[in-house]
Amino acid sequence: MWGYVALYVLFAAGVYCVDRFTHRSLFVRTQNRHFRWKLNFSVRDWRLDEYLAAIILTCAVILQLMLMLYWAGNSPDKTLARWLFALLSLGSIVPVVRLLRLVERYARHKGWLTVLAALLTVAAGLVASAETDAFILAQTRLEPGQFPGAQKTLTFIYLVYIWYLATSLLMPLVMFIGALVYGMTAPGFKQQVRRNRITAICWNLYIPGSDWHRRHWLRASCVIGVLYTAVILLGFSDVVNAKLRTVLHESLVYASFHLGPEDCALSDQPPGTRLALLAKGGVVVAQPMAGGYRYSEQACSLQSAAQMETARHLRIRNARAQDAYF
């Protein structure tokens, strides 16, 4: 009940704020006797930035309502929340790039930015390689060089993970600071007139028009979108951290464990067991368990294709004889 009361209070507060800060009547009378009032709003002269700002504010309001319903005990639709987050993020990035003129700024400084990105990539690659070797050594207790496929795959995963963390932590912060410093909240015409000695005497005679209010709400919506994107990315990083270990185990087994138990005539292994052949002749057995795999080194007598086919036919014959084929 309190959740619905809070929703009503939030809706009433939103209507009041819109009516208070739009500097014009929210509703106007019409000549239609069936609909005597209409919303004093028009989108005929909107451009791309205005539509993106409307998408940002709509997604932010819906996400906030879904969060309040979740606090009230309801279960929101996760698929809808993901789509709203995607629209909110994309809708925030495009106007921020346009308002802050990031493309032009990058074109002026692309030389040292390219060098910086290359150095950061090399440093992230070294960290990812070290983390990969440490993970393989900790799990298998063997030299990581014996698993070249897993080394490359896990290094790539760690590199993507490092860049994701850097992006989710630093990019929203940089975008928000840039939004505050370079244009979204920069002094408008009224402040410029006031600071000019020639026109300061009549600064208080300036009345902001619809274009000024439109730019103001456009900048405010971009800041709101950047804040929501930063909060959601930081929250999603916890999910990525929880899933990282499972992804590393699955990638390690997929990249380097290409044999099954029947290749070494090991019949007492649980379903899903995979084997990796070592240079010295043994194998590493990966047995599935909760949250990953358990690794152990065993001796192996590698079977030929004919031996495996004979063992398969024998196993099928025994299963039929015991009426346990299925």
C-alpha cells in the first residue's frame, strides 16, 4: 500500500515541478466541447536531441517506478528493464557526444590519445596475461604453458574484463565531470549578459524564452541519463564479478580439454568430464562440480580410433543384454 502511495506522491510532485518550472500553463482551453482542455505542449519543431532527451527522461521515470514497485514487494519484468537500460544508455551517449563536441575534441588531440590508448592496452594485456597464468596454475597445479589455447582465450577474457571495469568506473565519472564543466551547466546567455560590463545594467530585463528552457532541460536530461548509466553499470559489475569465475572455468575446459573419458578408457568418470593431454603422456582430468571444475592429473593409455569403436560396440551390447540401453 505504501508503495502505491509513494507512486502517487511522486506523480503529483512531477506534475507540480513541470507546472512550476515550465513558465507557462500546463493545460489550455480548446474550442472542442468534448475535450475542453488539452496539454499545452507541441513536438512539431523538435530535433534529434529533443527526442533523445525525451527517451532518457521516460526511461529514467519508468525505471524509477519499477524500482519503487520492487521495494513494494512486486517483481518487475527483467527483460523490460534491460531494454530500458539499453535505450537510456544509448540515448545518453549520443546527446552527450553532440553537446560536448567530443568528436571535434578527439580530432584535435587524437595523437597523444592514440598513444595513451596503446600504452594502456599493453599494460592491460600484461595484467591479463599474469592473471591468466595465475588462474591456470592455481587450478591445475601445472605449468600454464602446457595449455596454450586456454592461455590465449583466458587472456582475452581478462582483457575485456579489465576494459569493462575501467569503462564502468571511469567513463561515467569523466562524462559527468565534462558535462558539468563543458556546456551542460555552463553559463547561459543571462549569466553572460550579467558579466558583461556594457550590458550588466539591464541583465535583469532578460526573460528566458522557450529555446533557453529547451536547452536547459536537454542538458539536465543528459546529466540524469549519465548518472543512471553510471549507477546501473556499477551495479552490473557485481554480477560480472560473480560470473567471472564460472566463465573462466568453462573457457579453460573448452579451449584445452578436448578429450573424453573414453579416449583413455576411463569408465568411472562422472558425466561432463573432459581430459587434456599433457606433453609427458599423462592427462589432466576436469570433473564438473558446483561453480566450476575439479582438476587432477592421471595416467592415460590413449586409445586408437579402432579401439574406441570396439569399446563402444561392446558397451552397447552389454547395455542391451542388461536391458539398460536407455
